[in-house]
Amino acid sequence: MHALVCFESAARCQGFKAAARELHVTPAAISHQIKNLESELDRELFRRHHRGVELTESGAYLLVALQKSFENISDVTKQLRTQKSQGAVTISATTAVSSLWLTPALASFWRTHPHIPVSQVVSDIEVPKSRWDLNIRYGDAEKEAMPCSVLFRDRIMALGSPRFARDNAIKSLDSLLRAPLIHLEVDETGWTGWHEWFHELGCSSPGTQGFSVNNYIIALQAAQDDMGAILGWGSLTSKLVQSGKLVPLVPESTPSPLDFYIRVNPRASGRALQLCDWLLKTHE
């Protein structure tokens, strides 16, 4: 194959020296490769003259075949690159982030960018990076090894249904401490719990009244069903608060100790980067 490349260059450039400059080798190396090729084919491909070389009939025949082959290879390569660039952008997120924030955001993105297909991978466990172009995580963005950008830094507030707030006469942190609380128990998520939240506000730890659940979406539904108070991250629960399904129970809130941020796979396409930029601007 290397000999064919050398031959094509020499034939197109009409000389061994020009081919050597193009391929960054010596003229002797070009000559050696072509001699090997001529020996393999058992026929001359060039006529050597004092001032240069010219193709024989066999050489001209081989050049036409090679150039057609190289053109076909180039066309196929372009098609493969185009297919990759036009493929769906895959974004990974947890169930909570997907249902509460990402899916509504993508619906808006599709309305303005219908030519960019997007595929979601929704999972509450770590997804291998081979399966996504973009990945939304909750954690410390400054410690992230991959390229990333912070989507939002939230505040965490106590939320409950309007009926729950009235029935439990919640007016202050003290009355909230005595109310049923919905505890989210998910391993290794870093999500703030009631004990940490009250401690941040200088209060004692709450009791065990209420119940526990290992899924944030279910916890939010339980809160809407008047079962207890839930901790709400502002960006994830804003639509529930705006609709009146949940209301802030007390005026106090705490800053989220961790960030929601988006990771970018090094192999991400231009379309993936376009979606990433759009998501970041949406939440500026």
C-alpha cells in the first residue's frame, strides 16, 4: 500500500523529487518503493529520463485505477464523518434531573433546533462515558476531572402542599421540626438531608416522624399528597412552586453545598457542544 501511495504521488507530481517533498521522504525512498512495485507487477511503470520520468502505458492505467479508488475512499470517509456529525446527541441524567428540569428544557430546545436529534439516558447509577456525549451530575464541579460547566447553584428550601402547611400550622422552624418530614435515603448522592439542613440553620436535629423513600420524584409526589415536608432544590422544584402544588413552608433556606453541572465527553460532536451551550445559556 505504501508503494502505491508513492507511485500515485510520483505520477501526479511527474517526478520522484516532487513526490518526496509531498510525502516528506527522500527521493531515494520513492525510487526504492516504485522499483519494488515494478518488480511485483513485472512491468515498468515509468520511463526514466535524464530530466525526469514519464508514465508508461501500464503506469497510466494503474494511475487511473488508483485515483478512482482514492476518490471512493475519500467519499466514504466524508459520508462517515457526516453521519457522525448528524447523529443524535446523547445526554445522561438522573431520574429527578431528567423529569424535573432536563426534559422540559429539551422540549424547548427541539422547538428551536428541530434538526438536532437528542437521546436521553436516564439512570440513577453511574453511566459509562462511552454511552453519552453530555452528562449532568450533582457534585463538586471543582473536583471534576473531565471538562465541565456549572449549570446552577441552588438554594434548598422546605416545601409542602398548601393543605399540609395549613393542617400543621407551620409558621417557623420550630413548628417545622415537629411536623412529619419526608426523608430521602439514597446512597452516595450527596443530597442534603433534613439533619444537615436544620444544622446549617443552627437548629437541633429533627425527630424521626414522617417516612423515608429512595426516589426524589416519589418523595415530591408524597409531598404533593399532603404526606409531609420535603427539601426542594430551587431549580428542580420551581415549576411545582409556581403552579402552587408546593409552597415554601418557612422563609429560611440554605445554599446547596454542591453544584448541578454538565460534563462534556472529549469525543462530543459539534452538535453536542451546541446543546451544551444552549443549556448553559438557558440557566444564566
